[in-house]
Amino acid sequence: MNAATITACTESDLPATSDVASLYASVGWAAYTRDLDALMSGLRGSLRVVVAHSDRSLVGLARDVGDGATICYLQDVLVQPDARRKGVGGQLVREAFAPFGAVRQHGLITDEKHEQKASYESLGFGQLGEDVPGRAFVRFAA
């Protein structure tokens, strides 16, 4: 695999639905691919979408939601399994937040895997209740 190229998308140049579906499926995020229309609508409505391509294939995607002034939330960051451990995830996160350096809150929710914790900490994030005072709540629809 060649080095990934990271680019920001506009609503008109988002990746094809089939490419998005393949990427989400490659990381096991089936809850998103059950309703591809909703997923693509979510991408179109995102504050910022950045993608990683290698050899013309979509190998990564990150998207922010929020108001872009007081909060910016990293909703998704995905890297195809064979493209991991090559810095693609970190590049995606940095590029996703790049225009929002002055925004007070940058947030995300992730799994409890040790490698994810270490990765996000290396990008300057702290875990609520451990590194950062506060409490987080979430509710998922069935």
C-alpha cells in the first residue's frame, strides 16, 4: 500500500456510497451500513469530512459534527484494517480538527481498547473522569 493521501471533502465530492459501505463494513460497523441513505445523509450534514485514499481506494474517513464555534465532535474515524499502524488515523483526526483550533471543546467517544486510548492521548485528548474533570453521558437508540 502506498502512503495515504488525506483530503477534505465538500458535499458534492463525498466518496461513492459503495466505497463508504465497503469501508464501514471493513471495520465491522454494521449498524451504520444497515441504512446507507441515513449514513450518506449524515456525511452530507457533517461539519467536516476528510478521507484517506491509497492507490485510488478509500482506506479511511473521519467526520466532525458540531457548530464549529464552541464544540466540534469527532463522530467517526475509520481506517481499513490493512491500512492501520501507518499513521493514517492520526492524520485523519488532525485534518478533521484543523480548521477548528480555536473551538473550545473537541470531543469523541470510542471503544475501551487500550490501543485506542493511547492513540487519542497521543493526539492530546484526555479521558473524562481520569485525565479531565467531568462526566460523559450517551444514549444509543435500539
